[in-house]
Amino acid sequence: FMQYIFLRAAKFLNDNPGELLSLSRVSDLLRELEQKKEGLLGDTVRRHFISVPRLTEVLRELVREGLSVRDFRQIVEAVAEYCSSYGVSQDEPENFDLQDLVSDVRLARRRQLIGGLLSPRRTLKVIIPGDETEKILQEAALENGNLAVSPENFEQLRDSLQGMLKPLRLRGFMPAALLCSRELRPRISGFL
């Protein structure tokens, strides 16, 4: 029974990262980081590049996609590097592309992300969605981070993903990475 409660609580927190990552919590994390690494945040977050609410959006999206935000310093550095490289600032909010920024942070953290997926022989198992699956995902709508598909398409997506994973599970090749385009990533993570 306790295991069920724990799983339901974990699912709720995974589906609702805002419950853990409020503006005040992110602001507290920034203060702690400033105390540990003086000068790191000087012009980065508060004054020039990105506001605390925008940084909170980025962290929530990372959590929504199942990525750890435990290494907060590295995430802040990746956000600052992105903002500096692409000229993103608080003064021009129309230049802010959440998915592009999250993809850049993910890319900066690729070693940590891939490290958890490597087999003992240091190989990576990758699955790629088929053309029909990609087409259904591209046509589906995103509503509050969740994928909205018709019941028929849901069944087809589920069967397709289970079909890709079944041989890997049977042979003990889990975990595996799902390789897809940047545009499909939020849709697939919304489905999974």
C-alpha cells in the first residue's frame, strides 16, 4: 500500500514540477549559488540575461522531460552561455524560445544524461520512432505539456512504442535512448 502511495506521489510531482520548483524556491537556489560561487550570477540572471520566472520555466521543463536539476550551477551556466551566444535578454522577451533553450541545456549536460544509459560495456542502445509514429506525433496537439491524440492514434502510438521496446526488454537491453528530432521531444515526453 505504501509503495502505491509513493508511486502516486512521484507521478504527481513528475507531472506537476511547479509544486517543487516555485519562484521562491528557484530564487533561494540562486541565493545559495551566489553565496557558494560569488560573482557567478552577477550579470547573468538578475540583471541582464534571464529573469527568475524564465529560469523557473526552464527548470520546470527540464523536470517535465525527466531530467535532473540537481546540478543547478551547471544549468545556470548553460543558460547564461545560451543567452550570451544567442543574444537573449530580459529586455527582448520575444527572443525567448523555451524549447530551444532547454535543448541547449540538455546538450550541455549530455555526458551526465548519456552516462546513465550506457551498458556495462559502455554501449548505448537507441530506438528510433518509425515514420508513421512520427507523423502521428507531429499532427497531435500539445495541451499543458500533455499530448492530445484521438483514441485510435493513442492505441497506435502505444502499440508502436511497445513494439520497439519489447525486443529490448526480452533481451535485457534496457535502458535505451529514444532518438528523435528536437521538435518531437516534448510530444514524445508528453506521451510517455
